[in-house]
Amino acid sequence: MWCLELLLPLLLIINDANCQWNVWVPRDISAMTNSCVVIPCTFMYPSGIRPYRGIHGIWYFGQPYPQLFPPVVFKTRTDIVHESYKGRTKLLGDLHQRNCTLLINNIGTEHSGRYYFRADLGGANMYTFPDYAELKVLDQPSIDIPEEIVSDENLELTCYAPDNCPDMSPEIQWMYTDYLPDPEFSSDYLEESNTAVLSSTLTFTPRPMHNGQLLGCRVYYPNTTLVYERLISLDIKYAPRSVWVNVSSEVMEGSSVMLHCEVDSNPPSRISWMFGDDELLWDTASNISLSLDDVTSAQEGIYTCVGDNGYGIMNTSLYLAVKYPPREPVVNESMTIQEGTSLALHCSTQGSPAPTLTWLKDGELVGTITADELSVLEIVEITPQGDGQYRCLAENEHGRASSSLNITVEYAPVLLEESKCTVVREGVQCVCMATGNPEPTIEFYLPDLNITINETDGRYNFYTHTDGHTSTGMIKMREKGERIDNGPAVNVHCSISNMYGRESVHLELQQEKKYMMAVIVGTIGGVAVIAFIIAAVRYVGHNNKKENGNPRQDVVLENPALYYSAVKKDKQNLRKKVLKTELLGSKFNSILEETTGEDGDYQPVGSMAGLERQELNYAALEFIGARSREGASGRGDDGSNYTEIKAK
């Protein structure tokens, strides 16, 4: 027997002195009904045990433990076995050679189950091995059928028959294969764990027409009446073989369109219209139609009809083009960046046909015009001049749209040339102007006094103002009467700073030349006029005294009221001119204080620079009618009356 021949080499090598109780049997073994089966078995026991009165063995069915009274399949000591095994079992192996192989004849399906071997070496040396052989008794051959049989795909069907009976060998034959296209047959003999299986494989390519047809596998044992058959019905599943849809088309935004789809498949497919990843409509049928009303630009794209019946998928797509004006471009968010940073501005939009994209900065063209749905404007090492609004304009034949963003460039403060100290009427005024982003903080520093003046300091009339990115700071160094002892006329530093830098500069003093010249010339001219008037009055008075000979002589006038009025008017005009001269002198004095004062002092200037104030004398007239008064009045050579002008 072939099984015993395979076990003999194993029995010869079992000579380990330290071996323990152990058994080897195949875990699974099968046989056809009414045939026989051989269960190979080899066991071992401890080498120190000496069998007492020989070695005996028992085969149990279902349970390994005698106390549970399992059915006895075979027993060497007696012929007492379960009646279902009477006359059917035989021990093929030699227990003294540790071979416990069992033969079971004329088996039925009721004999399927687990078989256990128990060794009896005499006395207490009995042991039931926990390992078992599980027997499967088949009443028909098994056919390995794929879960899915798909049309036009290679198909293999395999029929199996066990070959574990030494007295007979099976043969396999396929039935109802005449209608198959080019069937191929192959046989194989598989041995595993001293069990054998004969197999036959049928290979062919099924077609949709083969669906529902019968195929069969027949197993028979020559020279016997044992024949076993199994029939199967072919369930041919084929994927959708065709999917028809409309041709691609173009529509205007706002119009309507109908999309049709037909699918040939078996079983009927689940047909669905897909737009991208969205399923718009589905039905299990042979055809389906999708209606799109008031089409928008968002509905432009690829529409796919998918047929799926669980055994195959087929789809066909069409492109629906919707013409529409450009949509609002998508641009970068407004940003704040530092001077010297490089950046890229992206502008993307959609339009049909594809729009042209133009970048504008503060209304002026920058970059190039792009005929695409994406435009990138690269700015390398941006400067403060790059600050502003950037607009992306999209245009096509159906319209235009635009989007804007603002770029704010932050940079270190820069001092403006308007920063200086100036002599003004009120004193010395220092102005510091700077531009920067963030807006610069301005401070003044007086190094001679070690004083820092900022917005938290109320001295020196500190004033600050911010206009956009330009900051202006101003202080008034001195006013009238204020004195800074032992210091230079002006020594002011301006400090400008923000988060990106700090700068400190010395502010130069600049005179207001036009204002100074006008005041000086006006004052000198006024003084000269007043001096001339005074000299003229004195000269006239002096001549009158010489002509009269007697300065105290009274003059009698024919019309004293007229002369008095004229003289009084001249007197009033003279007083006004003197007062005006004093005011001009005061202004001139103030300017001199600002320009020529030393150590911070204002030097006073009078109405007559460098001269003492003098009282202006004027003449008093006395009228005595037409008569002479004590020789003081008289008549001239021409007979006119006159009066004497006295100085008071």
C-alpha cells in the first residue's frame, strides 16, 4: 500500500531516547460514499517504557476519552466495536513498529467526523492522543466555481475527487461541453499529509450566450458501479457592452439642454449621470435622460453616463461648454510686507472663451497681459513706491470683471528735508518731519541740557501730527523773556524711529531772511522820515525867529482862526507820525532781540535806535486880534498882520 510505504521511513528514524507520547495523523481526509479510506497513523511513546504483554491500540470516533464512552472504531484486544463499524475496519499498521494506520471500507456519510487513537502498552501505560484525523465523506464530487463568471474573461472550473482508497482509483469526466468555445481539459494529482486528491480543470472563455446553460462533472471508479455526478448552471454575468450619449455641445448661459444615455448590459445596469463627483440622476433601466434648464457657467464641464450592473462598469462622457463673461477674479488677500521682500501676486478667473488678464497698479499698467485664466505678477525686492492698490482686470468678448488688493509696504523712517529750526517772531521753532511705515515716532533731544522732549513731555509746547505715513513734530525753543544760560543759540537733535529702525540728526538753524529784511528796511525808513520832519520843523522855526528879529513879539493876524486850525492839524499829524515811529521802533527792537541777542537775551530796541527819547516841542499861538501887544505884534512890509510864535 502506498501510504504504508511512505510511513516506513518515518518509523525507522524514531529512535530518540528522550521521545514522549506523540502521534501523527492527517488533520483532514476525504472519501467518496461506498468507497474506502485509509487513515495514516504513526505514534511514539517514552523510550523508558517496556511494553507489558505487547502493544495494543484502540481507535475512537468523536471523543478521545474512554470515560465518555465514545464509539469504538477498532480494537486489537477484542472484536468488540460499534455496530456501525462492524466488518468495515482493519488495522493496516504494525503497532510494534509504531504504525497505527487504519482502513475503513464501505463508508457512508454517517462516518464523517473525528478519529482518535489510544495506545495501550500494558499496565498503567495507556495514553489517548489528543490529535485527530477528520474524515469527510462525499456523495458527489466538488467543483470549484468562481464567485463571479464574467463574460469574455477566461474561466477555470475544477472538479475534485479524493483518492484515499488503495483498492480503487477514481477517474473524472466533464459533461455537456460540446457547446463551449474551445474548451481545454487538464488533470492533476495532489498529495498532502499522506492524503491524495485527483482534480480535473476545464478552461474556456464564456460568452453572454452561455448564461444559464448546464455543465457537469462525473467521478467513477473503473470496474465498479460507483458513479458520482454534479451539475451546475452557468451564471454568466457580463458588463455593460455599450453606453451611448449625446455628442459634446456648446450652449449659451441661461439656455436649456437635454442629455441622453443608453446602456446594453445583463442584468440591467444602474445608470447614473455624473458631473464631477456629483450624481445628478440615476435609475435601473436601459436608458435615462438628464434635463438641464437655465444653464449657468458653473454647469460647464464633463458629464459622464455610468452603467454598473455589479459585474462590470462602462461609461461614456461628453463635454458641455457654456459661454459666459469672466467671473470676478480671485487674487491674493491684501497684505502688509517689509521693504525688500519679494512676492508673487496671483490672479485667476473663469470665462468662456478664456479671458485676458491685466495687472494695474493705481490705474497704470504693470506686468504683461496674459491670455489665460491665471496670471502671476512677480515683484522683486519691493520698495516703498510699491505701496498701493493692485487690480487684476479680466476681459473677454462677453464682458469684464476685476478684483483688487492693497499692498502696504513697511519700511524704516526717512527724514524729510523740511526738517529744520527757524527763527520766528515768537522765538526759535524746530520742526522735524519723517516718513515711514509704521508711522515714525518723533523725539527732540537737547544735548546741552540733556533733555529729551516727546509727546509725554509738556515742555517747549511739543506738538505732533500724523498724516498717512508722514509724522511731524514741532517744539518752540524760546519765547520772549526766556533765557537759557551759558548755552549756544540752537542745539537740537531730532530722533525718528519705528519698529524697523531709528535715526537721529542735528537740526540746522535757518533765518527767515525776507521777513527780517522787510522789518529792518521799514523801520529804518520810518526813522529817517521822522528825523526829516523834525529837522524841517526846527529849520522853519529858526528862520521865522531870524526874520522877526524879536522872538517874543506877538503877531496880529487878520484871520487867526484859519491859521490856528492849520497849525493844530499839523500838530496832530506830527503826533501820529511820532507814535507810528515808536511802534516801528518796537518791532525793530523785537527783531534785533531775536537775531542779535546774546546768551538767549532779547536786546531792547527803541523807536530811535541808539538815541534817547526826546520830548517833541511844539509852538503855541496866541491871537490878540489885529492889535500889537506890547510891541510883540506888528505888520509886515506888505501890510499883513502877523503874531508871535512862542516856544513853551
